[in-house]
Amino acid sequence: MDDLRDRLQRSLGELDAKPETEWDATPAAVLIPLYEEDGTWKLLFTRRTDSVDVHAGQVSFPGGQIEASDGTVAAAALREAQEEIGLNPADVETLGQLNPLFTVTQYLVTPVVGVIPWPYPLAPNPMEVAHTFGVPIEWLAASGNLEIQERQPLVSGRNVPVYYFKEFEGETIWGVTARITVNFLKVLDAANFRSRGSAIG
């Protein structure tokens, strides 16, 4: 019994500290394209066409399902960005990735942050992307531009928060794209805090 206890304790200690769902979530990746224009840092968004199967007509970051041939999450995000908006992977400086998040459509999405040169000759795929547009990070981070609503859960339980940004030049960023944007802003705020702290020190 002591041997079983020891082996069990050792095996439990080797488990990854990550949540599991009752269903298989499809791994996906999106690219958060970051660029500077006239001294202002912006995030690049796309609006999907009404004919795509998933999130038709909604604002999103370029991305999609991770394929076995991709090798890495970043490679998947870059491949999707090239397919959707004509962004050459060699032109992207990847900085890292945010924590993955689950979606109600049963995807596990990992956002990859990448800096792109600007101006850039984007070539949106007309079958998937209706429009691309940039939003200043300053605007996204401004107090009052974000609203949190609630919706009923798919199963019994607490209401689920849904993020909405105010309309920007006719476009509305909401849902999982807004959640990813909020998470990006939190990381950016933490980075700014560390920068200020090191400057003071």
C-alpha cells in the first residue's frame, strides 16, 4: 500500500495544472496584428464575410483551426493570416502569445501577438474577409469604450459575461474577439507598469 501511495503521489505531481472540459475543444490560433501608424499603435481587425461558416459578418482577428502540418501555434496563426489577408509570415515579428481561451463554439483559441510593418499591401481573401481596419490601442484602452453584458449560459449556472466595445467607424468588436482584446490590454498594461517601475528604479 505504501508503494502504491508513493507511485500515486509521484504521478499526481507530474500532471499538468490545466483544466479539462467534458468535450474535445478544437485547437485554433489567431494573430493579433500590431502596427504603428503616424506615431499611434493600432490593432488590425477583419470583418468576416456573410458567407463563411463560422462567425459570419463578425469582427475578428485573422485565424482558424490548427493543422497537424503547422507544427506550432504561431505557425498556424501566421498561415491563417496569410490565407485571409495576404500577410507574409516573414514580415511578422512575433512577440509571444496570450493564454488560450475556450469559446462557446468549442474551440480552444490561442492568440499570437505579432508586429507588422505599415503601410502594408494587404490582400484580403474575398471569400472570407469583407473588410480590414485598424483601431488605436489608446481608444480600446480608454475608459467607457468597453461594455460588459450578460447572457444566459448554454446549461444551468451563472450568467456569462459578454464583452462589447463601442462602435468604432461603423464596426463593433464583441464576443471572443473583444475578450482577446481585453486580455491583450491587460498584458500591455502590466508591461507598461514594469517599464515604469524599472525606469523609476
